[in-house]
Amino acid sequence: MANPKISIIIPIFNTQDYLARAIESCLNQTYLNPTLNPNPSGANQNDIEIILIDDKSTDSSLQIAKSFLGDERIKLIQNKTNLGTFLARAEGIKVASGEYILFLDSDDYLRSNALELLMNDDRLRGADIIHFGIENEPFKPHSTKPKIHTREIVGDEIANEIIIKSFKTSWLNLAGRIYKTELVKNALKKLDFIDSHLISSEDTMLFFIICLLAKRSVGISENLYIYCENMTSTTRSKDIEKLEKQISDRLHLIDLLEQLSNDKELSSHKYFSKARANITNMLNYFICYSKKFLNKDFNDTISPYLKYSFLSMKYIARWQTMAKILIYLCSSKKL
């Protein structure tokens, strides 16, 4: 049997309320490979594989994942210990057999025609990275959406365009794109020294290397990935322990970024230093974001929220941050 055209990788940890929706959105894709499936009426002939990696969930997520095993497109990996999102995702990458990889978080989902639009457009064929739009759910009219890089970009200019020129408007993570599987596997090999439990900004490192190694990038403007607000997720939690974990992970990632200087292939890239500096700034920005919600230090005369909001501007100057500072000052009657 021929390999599938696309592998969808879904790391899972305690998302029982959302997981079935994510899996069903993959199984119900309208995409069919016309070469392998001349008869499009077959309900289970989608040319995809869906790789579920349960990272030792403690809720019903594993049972939900197992309930889909009757579909031959589903592969299930059960981690014996909780590895963290980075290493769990890596387990999926290792076994992926499709020509392309799409990464989906288990609390998000795909539009039903996502793969059909991505795989049947001749303009996109053969690209290393194919970008598409992300839509927020629930819809927020003033929320920031990532820039979609639809025009063709080649060689070193991929990292320059995405990480440097569009630094403030690109989402520097794996969502909203599909990637050549060979490219992702090669990028992952560059990170085989990572054995840490990472759950915050953990995909930034892999995305950074993918952009350095990619040869051709293109995209479409349609919103195909639905990013759902999950207030219990690690990235949104204001729990002190989770905030400290976010800070610890990102500080560790900054240290790991420094180690990439030892890789001659990566460090010889024309934009390596500038792109790495921007990734570091982004991580520092999110460290400041987490620190805003920690308890006030006894010796501090300024609230953490105000202190780290101002400090974050050093790394990424955003008008939204300044607006929030002004709102905070007004509500605190500081103005």
C-alpha cells in the first residue's frame, strides 16, 4: 500500500473535552488523493494518517483515542511516562510516513476542506512549507491573527521573511502550516540533544530550524486551522506552578538556542544570528508575560503586572501592551 500524502500529528495530554472533535475533524476531511482513489465515493479512502500520541493522560483522553482505533487511518502511541509536548510530538514525527506533516493541538480542529485545498492546488505542489490561515474560536473581532505568507519565498529568504521582516506578525510556532516530512525529520535530528520536559513555546525551536533548512515556501489565504480558547491549557493558565513552569521552559529554550551555534549547517545560514536573536526576544517577551501574574515581590514598589508589561516592551514593542498598561493605570487610579 502506498504511503499517505499527509500525516497529522496530535500530541495528547488531558484534553478529554476536546479530543474527539480534533480527531473527527481529521477523519472527516474531504480530501482524496485522485491517483490512489479514483472512486471518491469511498468513505474511508482519505489519503491521510492520523498519529495520536498520548502523553500519559490522567483523564479519559486515552480511552477516547482508543475508541477511534477501528479506523485504519489512526495510529496510537502511548508514552510510558509524561514526556512533555516537545518529546511527545517528536515520537509522532519519527513514525510519520506521509509526504507532508500537519501539526494539530488536541484542543483545536481543522476545517473539513483543509487538506483538499492544501493538497490539490498545483501552485503549492512541492513546497517545503505551505502556510494557511488560523481562525480564533470564539471569534474575537480585535484579536491578532498571524500573517499568512502566501507569496513564494525561496532559500535563505524564508527565515528572513518569516522570522525577521514579519517578526511581530508571524506566529513562530508549528500551527497554520504543513511541512515536507523529510524536512521536519531532518530538523528534529538537529535537536536530538533535547531530553527535557518542555510544554511552553516548545515548538519554537523546531520551527526555527525548519525555516533555516527550508528551500521553498508558499501559502493560501483561507483560514483552515481553528484555534480554540481553552482556559485550562498550560499557555493560558494563571496558576502559580504553571506560570513558573512556563518561565522555566522558556529560559531553558534560550539556553538551547545558544547551543545551535555549534551546528555548522545552521550557523552558516545568512540570517542565523538575527533570526535567533528574534526568537530569543520572543521567548523573553513571553517570560515577562508570565511574570506579570506572579505574586508581588516584597521589596518591589511596583506591581509585577506593570513592571513586566513595561519590561516586555524591550523585547517586542506592541501597541496592545501599551494600551493595557494605560487601562491598568486608569483602573488603578494611577493617572
